[in-house]
Amino acid sequence: MLVGIDLGTTNSAVALWKDGAPQLVPNALGKDLTPSAVSLAKGGQAWVGQAALDRMATHPADTVTSFKRMIGTAGTVTLAGTTLTPEDLSAMVLRSLADDVEAATGERPSGAVITVPAYFNERQRRATRRAGEIAGLEVKRLINEPTAAALAFGLADRGDREPFLVFDLGGGTFDVSIVEMFEGIVEVRASAGDNRLGGDDFDEALVRLVEPLLTDPDALARLPADRRHALLTLAAERTRRALTTADEADFTLVADGTSLTARVTTEAFEEAAAPLVKRLRDPVIRALRDCHIDVKTLSDIVLVGGATRMPVVRKALTRMFGRFPNTTVHPDHAVALGAAIQAGLLSGGDGLEEIRITDVAPFTLGVGTATRDQHGRYHDDIFAPIIERNTPVPVSRMEGFRTLSDNQRQVVFAIYQGEARDVKKNVKLGELTVPVPPRPAGEVGVDVRFTYDTSGLLEVDVAVPSTGMTRNLVIVDEDDRRSQKDVEARRKALEKLKVHPRDEAENVAMLARAERAYEGFTGQVRDVIGQGLTEFQGALDKQDPRIIADAREGLGRLLDAIEANPPL
Amino acid sequence: MSRGFPWNRLGIDATSDTAAIRKAYADVLRATNVDEDIAGYAELRRARDHALWLAAQSQRALEDDGEDEDDLGLGDLDLHWDGQDEAEWQASIAAHHPDPAGPTRPAELAPELTEGQLRAQAAWKVLLGVLYPDGADSDEAVTLEELDEASAALSVLIARAEEADLVEHDALDDGLAELFARTWPRCAPFVEQASAAFGWLDEAGVLDERPALMFLNQRLKGMRFHEKVQQPAHPLNKAWAELSRPGRASMFDRLRVKRLEVHKLLTGIRERYPELESYLDPERVASWDKGSAAEDKPGGFGPAAVRWALVVVLIGVALAHLGSSISGSDDRRGAPSDDVVAQALRVAQGDIAMADIFGEGTNMAAVRAADPVLADQFAPLAGLRGGNAGPAMLALARLKALASISGADRDDLLVRADLMGLWMQAAQAQSDAACRKVMTGDFAALDLALTDKQRDRERALMKQLLATKLLGAEVEGGEFRYAIPGWLVGETIKRSGLGEEKLVAALTDPDHPDRCKAKAALIEAVRAAPGKTPLDVLKGL
């Protein structure tokens, strides 16, 4: 079975193609969204999803979120003495989603279509693919998030659509795609984005705004840095959500038993977020320019991603486009549903026979102009593009180069991805060396062919016509090469971590939630929560499912009541 | 019916019906496995796009052709920044923010202007008025009043852009960039503000950077450099202060400021920010310019000549000698006979020679293990009789060491340079002729008189090269050019006592009388700064 997975910065979701439609699969808590959070304890106990997110407040050093922002880098995270890569963490979330599918259908998914931001570079894509493999899923295809959202949006009524713009602002990444639909063809015309901009950045802006305004900054200053950061970020996210529906909201947190508060108005937040809002404009213009589409002829502006709920973003969008955006798509579900449609397409799902998707390469790919060797003086580092960004994929292009100096013995092709003229500012993907016969400068020609397929795999062929010498490179970075061998080892290592059995998931999540609430309140309320916690633990000890369920429900109601009406 | 491209690819007859074109495209696409037929897919896309273009053309032909479209689309200000007549360009800018009182205003643009747009239009006129005083180009700096007036106008335009939709924002962005690029340097005080508002510097160095921005961003960087260089902490601050002082530079100034820094500053700004030279005192700059020319003469103090010298050498001259002296001698004596005695002699002579070349403990077997190709080259020589085997093998080894360039890395090349230094020193002490033989690799005809210590050193270096397999590698000849950086030229001048011109001539011309001196000095200069020397020079030695 093939499933579609939206592996998000903040939340992840899984869906599958069933009975001619994409359907979300709920997790053990009955929710469609699983927070992309992982928490560990000494001894290898692990939490994934909501329970992990709740542990953020109580165990900030052992809990991590937003690891998608680190994927494709060499960074690692150490939780409770266990060091994990971003791929490992993503794999844990993916595995939890696969468990949900198994529980819902009785069948373990064998493969998956995983979504990535359109503006993810080659390395980030590779790392995502590895995460799937570590989780025991064969990654059949990586599909761009706005493309998936466009599929979900467009397939709702299957009609032809003039070019529309998908504006996808998630927790950590921002994508713009311009998509057209006709005769069952979903054609991406252009994509642009910023893979370092998302809701998290708005939280940070809010924290910077509020920190000096808090009532008792000293109480905060006494906390260790990671705890302070976790508390502030969580409070910022709550405040940001509150500001979606109100003109002002209180930024509140409890530090060390002291409650701190500051009032934030919409205006103040808008001002703090202005530099971020400004960054939304550039990718839109770039995408429109690249496909020569006039903003006025766009049939719709489709919003995707949780961060597009923010009024500050919607306001900016309305101003930019001179009209109101289309909000008919569920911003948190569309990507997973689109991934499920792609999964259905790949497995020949019913009702999808006519559908085809064509996408574009989001970055320019090319080579640094040849240098004789790494010590040589001919480093001019000029980027020579071979595949321009927003070229429809698959694509294969050839470019000819000539030797640069007399008696040059070899040509080194460094392969880059990016938009800067200076290759040093682009992402280096690999290197290929080909020997050439020694001749005066410029006499030896070398042909370079780039082939970029629909899965975003780049293959480079280099040929020296005068000698018949050829070289081939499928871009595999060092991480990839190493990890191919130890994907299995990583999987084994992660399996040693003890994730709670699925039937306990609700209890575990409730405990984490109650503990978080206990930390988040003071005085009498705290005592009440403490009492509820003790009772629930007592019920758990009795091991009678009915008593446990009742106690859980009771505690849940208590927490709902307190959190809905914080008595601060 | 025409069934040529693009229609044959789409499988339909020529049509201007876009829906039919898309349907045909969709049908062909569905029947294509794009991953397996990449070229076919590209061709199909081309056919579709071409067909749609033809359809649009024929549509346009049907419509009334008298109409002149003038919308506010993105393309309006998409001008070539130096290809267009100034007046025409100003007119097009004005057309974008039309003067409500103007007589030629297109009717459909008139009523829709909001209050914000009207304000922006007035501000635009103010800005144009300041930057084109009396409607013409001016290189004069703006007055304080004009500065205030135009900054206020620019602020209005920026505020308008912030609240405008994408199209208008883009038009203002492009329009201001064009305006500033055209009115530089008069617009200089305003560029920073606009750049900050529109993020112009973010676009610097991007492949599709707008030409106007490419120009402005370079100027902006110049302005930033100008600010920074005036800070005392800036490495070139002293040089900048010196060149800004009025009048000729005195002897005292020359001692106080490093000539190298002055030179670096001057060449740097001339290359990148030529406008900054106007901040410097022309007389002072001229005196330094002249000074540097004067000091380029040989015999100056310090690293005088910072000019690079280009040297052309022929590699593989040595090879010719290899042919005549060694394999030639082999021919004369005929191939060694293959009897047992000859075999034993060959082994013994080979092992002795190897120990002589690479040091005690190295025999033929060891050489074969380290570099089989080289061992094969030694093998025939080992059978030479009459005491010729040892010298022939030593000559071959030295020649191969001298020629071990291709595939060598920096460390290997430095070993080679050490060897050359050793030989040159010894040969120079012997005679000029000996020195020349070393340089051309004519070791077979040379009895190089090395001291025991020098011999030991040579063996150690040779052994290092043996491990790299470079000695066995085939030698490739040809012309080789390398440029010697200025500092190295200076060092070589110092060591050789030759003037710059003579030095370059000696390095380039194999028959130059000072060649030995020049080459030896260059080798010593290189060996003194092993990490700094460019690889090319190391190879060319």
C-alpha cells in the first residue's frame, strides 16, 4: 500500500487514496494532524507527536520540534543522551504515521509519497528520502508541497482552471507555485520560495517584541536558556493563534512558578512582523516573471499552510494582489491529501486514469567554470547555468566547455544549484573530473549533459569528444553514500527506542498534557491539576481499561475547562 | 492542410482553437512516458507552446489592429537601460504616473487613480525635477534644499510601494532603479534609502540581476567601502588618508605609508569603484603613481616590482636528450644478451645503481614494488656493460625527477624544487655549462660533482619521489606558460641582483647569458616561500 505523507515543520499528516478520493488517516488520539515533535527520556523511552509537544514545556532539553529546518545539514540533536540526526527525527514521525495507517487499515504501508517544500534543495530532498527509508518506507516519489496542494484544490471539481497561484506558508518554509489545469493535466508553470521562512519566524519576532515588555523579566532570566526559549516559543505560538481572532491578546507564561504577562496588540505584532511580510513579496514576483504571467490574469490565490491563517499575512496578500485570497482549501490538510492523490496515481488508483502532473526544476543547475586543480590559480568561480530554474522536468540539456590553460591535463566540473553568479554562494552538489589530452588552451572541448528527472534526481554526463573519454555521475552526496549502508543500522537503533504501545497513546498524551498544564499554572489551579494528575495515575495503576478511560475523560474535561478560561 | 511542426507533433491540423491545442497536448502527454522520452517531452512542450503562440497571433490579426494597448502590466518599465533614448524613457515613466492635466493622457487611465496614487505621482514629478534639473542631465551635486525635497518625495514613493499591489510595487521598484541608474551620481544621496526599501542589495550577484541594479549595487558597495575605509580600523585607512591629502607626497609620507597598501587601494578602486577616485587628491595620487613607476626600476628597495612576469618555457627539451643519450647508447651496444651471466650482471648492476640513486636498502625489487613502470625503464639500462649502467640509470632517474610535473601535487613539486636547487648549486660552482646541462636535463653528458652530504640529500629526495610513482610516469612535453607573481619577481631580483627586464628575459630565453643566475635565484626564492608559490610556477621551474 502506498500512502501520501505531509512531513511538516510543525505538523505532519498521512492520507491514502481510497474509494476514489483522498482520505486522511487519524492518529491514535483521533486527530488528523500529528505534531512533528519528538521527546526522549533516559533509558530510551520515546514520545512522538502531541505527547512529545506537551513535554516541550516540562522537558525542553529532551524535546525537539521544527527539526525539518535542520534537514539536509550536518546538525544533530542530543536528547536525553541520545544523539539523533534530523533524518532520524523525521523517521520517527514517519514511523508513527505508518503505525496510524496500520491501525486504521490493518495493513502496514510499504511505500510513501512524501511532500517537500518546492524550494527544498537537492540535499534537503535526499535527506528527506533517507528519513523515509529509515522509517521502513520505500519513498516512491517526493512531490512538491504546493503541487500537492494544487492537486487537492484542482481535483475537487476536476474542471479546467486558468493559472492560479498557490501560496504555501508553513511552519518553517515558504513556497509559491503557479499552476494551471486543463484536460486532466496539472501543470506547474513556475515555483519560487524561501526555505527559511515560516510561522516559526513570526513566533520569534513576537518573542523579540514581547521579551522586554514582560512584567517580571528577572524570573525569566533565572531560567536556563533552553527552558526559557521553550517557554517563550510556546507562549508566542499561543499568542499568535489568539491574535488570529482578536485585536489584542495576552502573552502569558509561567516561569518557575511566577506568572508573567504582556499585552500584544495586532498593530504591534504587524510592525514586528513587517520585515518578514516583506520577504513574502519577492518569491511571488519571481514566480510570475519566470512564467510570464500577469498577476491580473491569475484566476485564484490559493492559501495553504497553517501560517496563512494569520491576519497579518492575509492582509499583506490582499494588498499585494488587490483582491481576497481563496481560502476554500483546508490549509493543514491539502498537502497530505494531494500526496495521497499522487500515491493513488502511482498505484493506478480508481478515477485517476486521466490525471497527469508536470512540474518544474525549482533551482538553476550548472557548473563552476573549470579550474585545473584545487591549488591552481584559475579559480574564477563563475556559475555557468545548464538547466535554468523553472524548466519543465524531466529535462536533459547539454553545454560545451573548453580548456582554460595550455597543457591542461584534466577538467574539474563542480556542480552547483542556486541563482548566484558567484558559485561560492550556491549549493555545491558534487564534482566530476575528466582527463583531457594536453593541448593549447581552448583546443580541447568537453561536453557536459545534465539530466534532471521527475523525482528530482540529477545525473551528469561529461564527454571529451576528441578522446572519446566519458564520465558519469549520479549526484549522490557524501551523506547519501555513507547512509545507504547504514540506513539499516539507523533503523535498528531507532527501533531500540521504546515508543509507547498504541493503545496507551491516549494515556501517555494525557499525562504529558496534564504535566504541561501543571507547569503552566500557579497557586490553586496548579493544586487542582496536581490532584487530577494523582487521581489519573491511581486509575492507571488499577489497569482496568474502563476506570482508566473514565479518569482520562475526567482529567481531559478539567484541563479543557482550565485552558479555555485561564484564571490569570 | 498543414501538418508540419508543431501540428504534426500534436497530431492535429493547424488551428487557432486553444482548447483544441491543449486537448491534443494532453492526449499526447498521457500517451508519453516522460521519464523515458525526455527529448520527446521537451519537443511536445515546444510544439504546444508554439501552437498556442501561432493561435494568439492569428487571433490578434483578426482583431482590430488600430488599437494600441497600454496597460500597467509588469512589462511597462522593462526597458533596456542604455539602449533607449532619454526623452522617450522619461516619457514612458511619466506615462506610468500620468499627469492628470496632460493632454495626451490615455482615457482609460484617468479616473481610477486613488489619493495615494495621485500623491505618488506628484512625488515622482518632484524627484524627476530634482534629478533632471531644467529637464536635463546634470553631474552637479544636489543642494541641501533639493536634498530635503527629493528625500521627502522618495519617502512618499516608498510608502506608496509598501501599500501598493504587486504590479504597482514592481513598477515603482523598476522605475526608481532605472531613474537612479540614469542619474548617477546626482542621485547618490537617495540610493541607500531606496535600496533598503526594495531590497536591491539582495539581488546583487544573482544571475538575472536587473542591469540597472547591477550598476547601482556596484555604486552602493562603493559608497559602503567609502564609509568603511574612513574608519581608523580599516586596513587601507592610512593609504586612503594619505591619498586624500592635498599636494605631492614627500619623502616622509613615503616612509609613513606602505607603498603596497597605496597600490592596493588605487588598483582596487580603479577596478571596482572608479567614482571614488574623485574623493582623492589628484596631485597626491599622481605623485604616488609616478613614484611606483620610478621604483619599478631594478635595484629599488623592498618588494619593488609588484608586476607579474609571464614566462614561457618548453618542457620536454629534456626528453630529446633522453632519446639521444640513453636509448641511443642502448642501440649502439645492441640489446644485452640473455644468457645467465648477463642476467646476473644485470641484477647486480641494477641493485647497486638503485642503492646509489635512492640510498642504501633500495634494490631493483624495491623499485619494482614502488613503481613498476619506472623499473621497466631501468631494466634495459641495467644490462649495459663497461661501467655505463650506473651512470646511465642515475642520469635517467635525475631526468625523470626533473620532468616529474604532470600529476604532481604541491608537496611533490616542492621535493622537485629542492632537488633542482641542490643540482643548480653544485652545477653553478662547477661551470656555467654544467648549470645549463642541469636546466635542460642533459644529465647523461654531465658529471655533476656533489659532496657526500649533497648526495645523501639527493638520495632522500629521490626516494620521496619514488614513492609517488611520478618518476615512472610518461613525460609529456610542450610549451608551458606561467606567470610569476610580483612578490616572487621582487624576491628573485633581490637574490640574483638582476634587473626586472633582464630577469624576465633570462627566464624566458634559453640562451640568455644570465639564465643560470636567474633560474637559480628563482628556485631559491620559491624554496624560501613554499606555501605561497603558485602551482604553475612550481611546475614551470
